[in-house]
Amino acid sequence: MLPLEYGNTAHLLPNTYKQTIASWLTEDTPAFDYGGFVVGEDPKTATLFAKSPGVLAGVPFFDEVFAQLGCTVEWHAQEGAYLSATKPIAVATVRGPSRNLLLGERVALNTLARCSGIATKSRRLLELVRRAGYSGILAGTRKTTPGFRLVEKYGMLVGGADQHRYDLSSMIMLKDNHVWSKGSITKAVHAAKSVGGFAIKVEVEVQCEEEADEAIAAGADIVMLDNFTGDGLKVAAASLKKRWREKGRQVLLECSGGLKEDNVEEYLCDGSFLSDPWLEGLGRAEVANGNVRYRYYLHQLDPSGLYFTCCHSDNWLTKIVSAEHPTRGFFTQDRPLMHVVSRSVLLQAEYRAFGEKKQEI
């Protein structure tokens, strides 16, 4: 995470993100809001709870969803904070018309869950490499969800990962298909340099030391050692650095290819490798792929001071809990929510965690 003295990460966002959020709300309610008709516009208060440990990220997106619906959000935790939610903890309070709270609920929760999941995964990877003694850069990939890149790249940043290139215009990266189409690494680098100018860096993906030498000789700014791991990575990085340093050339090296939490050691090798400045970029971790969803839920309070929730596991479970004591309550098994609380105008949903086992609250 960026230190707070450097500024507010929300200030990085372009004004267009508000238009994007408006389109999400339109997508979710393209015609009649039947549920909104049922509940009306009585003022209500809802509480956002975190259900599992992780990094809070995506606050400006959550805020903007409800701002566009005339609701207010009061946060009880700071963006980038690690939430030790071994049991549900209150993270924010949302106030507004009941209908509007429900309109924004799913859009806000999905965005916050995705962003926080990516921030959490980024933070975990970064902590792993730091504990191993690596002080270089951990970067994300461009393998983001179409239309959702801003949220996912923002999550990486809050989690502490470098952005690498945001898009195709940020930096020129020449992969095997570029080289194959152009005929050689040298021709591809020269062509890229001819249009990129002095401000745009050129990176070349290579499969062996010989290709790396050709890329550096042609003028590449960064060389990516693709799918190098273990001793092979250590030997190649050290050899390239030494050889080109003797020629008076400094080159930035990056490794890439399937970096995950369970294989970090294959990239870091050992302490002697980590202490040497051979590899500046431990990059291209796929922190935006797979199951990176963090678990939140939003509860609306009724005038009696109780809130109600239901989740789907092996059976329907309904939990009725005092608003003042969220961890206390009782369960009624095998009954739909509305059979237990027939007069409530509350949020109901099956909270799915993309394939992970459903759990009772």
C-alpha cells in the first residue's frame, strides 16, 4: 500500500469512473425496479460487514455507487487496512431511502469484494517475498477483466503491487508473436523504438540468454525472463547482469510466468540470490485471476433494532441478531427467511463465493 503521506489513492481515479458506475447501475436496472416498488423510499440504515480476513479496497467505488443513488456512507475502517474478520465486523454504515439502498447493494458489494480480494492477494504475495528477503518490485499483469480493469488495477495498488503497464499505450512489450511477425528481436525493437520515442520504454520477452543478449544489444530497456525459475533464473540473471555491466550497459531484468503463493520460492531461490541486485522486477503475478473475491454483506436495520440475514449452505438458515450485539443470536433451520420474518423489508441473498464452500454466518 502507498504510505498515506504520499497522498490519497482515490485521487488517482479519472472522472470517467463515475460514468462507468452509472452504466453498472443501468445494467442492473434497465427497466422497472419491482423490488423498489415493494419497499418504497422510507429512510433506512444499513451496515456493511466484513466476513473474512483481508485488505479493504475499493472504497471510492462503493462510495460513488451510493452517492449516485442519494445515499451516504460512513466508514469505520480505512482503505488499505487489514481487517482481521474472524467473525463479522462492521466496516461501514450506509444511509438512504430503502429502495435506493437495495438498488446499490449488489453493484457496490460485487465491486468492493473483487477489489478487496485482489488487494488481499497482492498483499499476501508481497509479504511472502519480503519475508524471504526480496526487496525488488512485485507487479501485476494486464490479464484483467474487460471493462473492470480500473477496479482491478486499483486493488493491486492498494495491496502494494506495482501496476506494470496499465494498457497497451503505457509501454511497448514485445512478445514472441511480435518477434515472429517482424522476423527477429532486433527488427522488432528497432521498429518499436522508432515510434515510442524517448519516453516510452520497450520490454522484450525472451526464452533464453541468447535472446536476452539480442534484445539488450538492440536497445531494449527491460528484458523479461519468461518462465525462468529456480537455479536457471539465478544463473541467467547473474550472467546477464555481469556480462552487460562489463560492457557499460545497465539493464532491467524481470521474471515472469505463473508466480503464485505456493511457488514463490522457485523464483526467489535462496538468500544469496535475494541479496544481489540481479533481478529488479519480480513481475507479472496474476493477482487479478481466479478466486480473489473477498466476502462482504450489507444488512438493513428495521425499527425494532434487529437485523436479519440468511445464507445458503446445506440448509436454509436464518439468523436473528440484536443490532447492538452482532455476534449473538439464534438460528432457525430449514425455513425460508420470510416465514420467520414476514414483515421485514430486508436484504436477502444467497452469498456465493465463486465455488468456495458456502458457510453459515
